[in-house]
Amino acid sequence: MDIQWYPGHMTKAKRTMQEDCRLVDLIIELVDARVPLSSRNPDIDKLGQGKARLILMNKSDLADAARSAAWKAWFEARGCYVVLLDARASSQMKSVHAVIEEACREKRERDRRRGILNRPVRAMVVGIPNVGKSTFINTFAGRAAAKTGNKPGVTKGNQWIRLNKNVELLDTPGILWPKFEDPQVGIRLAAIGSINDNILNLTELCGYVIRFLQKQYPQALAERYRWTGDCQAETDVYEVLAQAARLRGCIGKGGEPDLDKAAQLVLDDFRSGRLGRVTLEAPEQ
């Protein structure tokens, strides 16, 4: 399953980000905690050279806590500040603000030595589609400052948002990169909803999720769909889908399970966390 998706507007968005990078002190990159490395755009490292870096591992409430801790340590060992985050939770924003201040401490000291006082930190918020950038900004700002949605491509252009006298954020559209060299990256991004579902074979994608769960989190399938098989054969995947269809009333003509509808159901269960806290990759990989 080879997945590639790079709409034309992303090229323009990348050029705009390159121009705006010179205006900011800090790059705040949101990644999805379920796929912390696959959801990082490698172009951001080039764009952000010489800038302080803060990685927000969003949707950590949906991810495996032990693996999230391992990923946090992995990123910190590479010089990044890291916060595990649920972007909807206003109670977590105080810790984000504290880390922003820490990340920009040297910049503030330089300003002070130059006689520049009370200049706000300017931070660019970046990330691939559907990782929760706009949700984070709205929660951090305490108001609806950015458009949100549960599908990729809601934010179309850059916009400055002044949070307070100390911090200004630049919201940017979610951008991918032109080609996924590792096919597994595309599959993982599709699984979490960062690729447009309309270009995907959702039944095939669901098969990947089911096989992964059976290997790494078998209790998820047992608890949600009462499945205790091994999912090693392709037929086992269809049996899981048929079981899910029967349990959830997805029955088609002639009383047969509607496998396509069941595939969408299983993907929705995975993406929403109803299958439990799951992380699709580990640092040791």
C-alpha cells in the first residue's frame, strides 16, 4: 500500500513559511503522539535551523503512555524542548507557557543586553495536517482564534495571533512533504487521519491497523470486538471486520456484514481512542 498526498497549496504554504521563519524566535511543532516521528515533516528541520525548538506531542491522551515517555526522552536528547499534550485541555497550557519562556530565555537575555525590553516572543506553530495546531492555539489563547476541524486542510493561510503582551503566535497551514520515502510513514499518517480519506482504500488501511493491533495491543480487539484470533492471514482481517459489523449492526443486502462500513467504523474507533491508548511506532524502531 503506497500512499502519497501533496496538494498544490502545500508548495505555496512551504514558501511562505520559509519567508516567515526569519520573523520568529521559536518554532512550536505539533506532532501526533501516536506517530511522533512519522508525523514530523523533515522539511521543518531545514526551515527552523538556528531557532529554538519546542515539540508538542499532541493527542497524548490517545497514545501509549510508556511509549510517549520514551519518545519525549528521544526528542530531548536531540536538543528539543518537549511537552506531552492534550490540546483541548486548558489546564495544560500553563506548562506550555513555562516551557516557551525557558526555550526563549537566551533570546530575552540578548534583548535585555541590547536595551530591548518587553518585546514579545514570536513563535511559529507548524505541523502536518490534522495534528491539532488550531485546537492548541484556541485553547492557549482562550478564545476561538483559529479555525478547527477533524479533517486535514482546514487552515489555508498564515495568521498572526497575539496571545498577550509576552507571546505572539503565527498559525500556519498543515504541510506534508512531496514524497514519503518509507511506505510505512504514509500508512501511519493515513491511519491517524492526516491523509485525505477520499484517496484511500479504507478497507486495506483498516487491515493494517487490525494486524498491528493484534501484534502489539491484542486486548484492544478482544475488548472492543470480542476477537481472540491471530490476524496472521488476510482472511482473519475480514473475520475481524465481519465480527465488528455484526456487533455494530453494519449489515448489508442479504444479511451479509458490510465490510466497507465496518472498516470505517474500526478506523473511527482507532482514531477516537475507543480502542484504547495505542502508539504505532517506537524509538527503537
